[in-house]
Amino acid sequence: MARFEHTVTVAPLDRGWFEEAAGLTVGLLDASREGRDGAVLLADGRAVDGLRLLKGRHLRSGARYGEVPASPGSPGSGGAAGAAAEAVDGPAAHVSGAGDSSATLSSAVLRAWRPSHSVEVESLVVEDGMSLKVRLRLSEPRRPRAVELSLSGHQPGGGSLYRCSARGSADLAAWWAAVDRLPSAPPAARAPVAGRAVHRLAKARLTLTPRPAEDGSWRVTVALSVRGRWLLRPVGAVVLFFARGPVERGLREAAESAAAEWNTALAELTPLHGEALRAEIADALVNPDGPKAL
């Protein structure tokens, strides 16, 4: 097994502001309703950008959402995106035969909408013949405590080498506890964010462990471990020995890039609260590319 590690410094996120923003976002969506042709409307009548109800009842278990391209005689239905919506609950072959195989198709099914308990969404993305199913679960959405993510990908007819799966979770309560420690305290014994990926040839594990710095910023350690599977373990060890440099460099560059994007995003956030923050979030839901987008 090979292990790689890199630590980056990021700006801290205020917990109170994060939980307030999450609660307001959930509240805005919970008060939304279905409009004409499946458009999702906020309470003020404006449509949420990129979100359209394809089937079922809005915010009820089993509701399907996606973007359906306009077509003569069949507004709001049919087409490749309609096939993608069907494929969330059925074989991926339904999507691959729906049109141009190089197109990107996506849809989402709401599995649970209980704002005080959990929200669960399953989505399907098909691109260049590859099908990726993603399941996301958020616990206590109004004041998020945990996020769970699972995904599985395959290429129909491609065999086991074209299949992979992954699972990950973020314990937000443990994250806040870790960054609330004294800078001199040892890091958390268990990483608040962890994920595993499995392929026929190898397994990988990724963890994120934060700790506070003296200046109030966060120091986040990104750790990646990789090992071969079955009879390929000896071969994998040799490959990783020669590939160690590029893998270390790739992890470092990815971590530094993510940290830079995080810092830029936080610097651009307006520290609003209450109704002003609610209005800002509503504007972002309606027009994410506008001047007020979060």
C-alpha cells in the first residue's frame, strides 16, 4: 500500500453563518411550488434556474427533476433527458439508446424530503457512454450534521474493468469540533471526512483532517492511500513505486487548487444575515450567474 499526504491552509468558515444559510436555503425550497410546464417556483413566483419537475409531485418521494430541451409538440417531456429520468430507476441502456451517445444527460430523483430530519437525492449522469449514478443524503438539513455520498459508474457492455464504486461521508459535527480545538492540541483521532473507491484493479481511501492554526485559519491534511487488489497487489506495488512522484505531485496540485478556490469563494461571500441573506440566496437560486450569485 502506498500513502500520500499534503496539508493546505484555508480560510475558516463561520459555523453560524453556514448553518443560517443552509436553513434559509432549505426553507426557500420547502416553500416552493410547481408552476407551468414543471417549473419550480419560489414563494415570490420566480422560477429556480435549471430545476424542472418531470414526473411525480413536487417535494414528494419519487419526484423526478431535470432539464428537458424544448421540442415541437412535446413541451416539457420526451427527448434524451426524459430517457435519462427514466433510467434513474431502470437500466442505463435506456439512456445510451436515447440519442447522441456523446451528449451529457442528467436527471435526479428525490428519495426523501424531510427538512427537519434528512434529504436524499439520487441522480444519474450519462456522458460518452459512461453512466454514473450518485446518491446524496444530508442529515438535519436545516442545521447540517452529516453528508453521505455514494456513487457507482459503468459503461454498458464494457466489462468489469469499466466499473467502479465509491462511498464517502462528512461528519460536520466532528469537523466543527476539530477546528474548535486549541492550535496546540493534537489533531482529531478520526478524520471527519473520509471516502473509499473500489475498482477491480485497486482500492483507494481519501481523508480530510482539519486543525486550527495560530492565526485562526484552518490547516487541512489530505491523505490518500492506494493499494492493488487480489493477485495484482505485487504488480500494483511496483507500479506505485515508479509512479510515486507523479501521484504526489498530482495530489499536491489538486489540494492546492481546491484550497485556492475555497479561499476565493469565501472572500467573495457577503456576510449578510436574516432577510438580507434570504434575498441573496433567493437571487442566486433564480439567477446563479447574476451579480448577486453566492
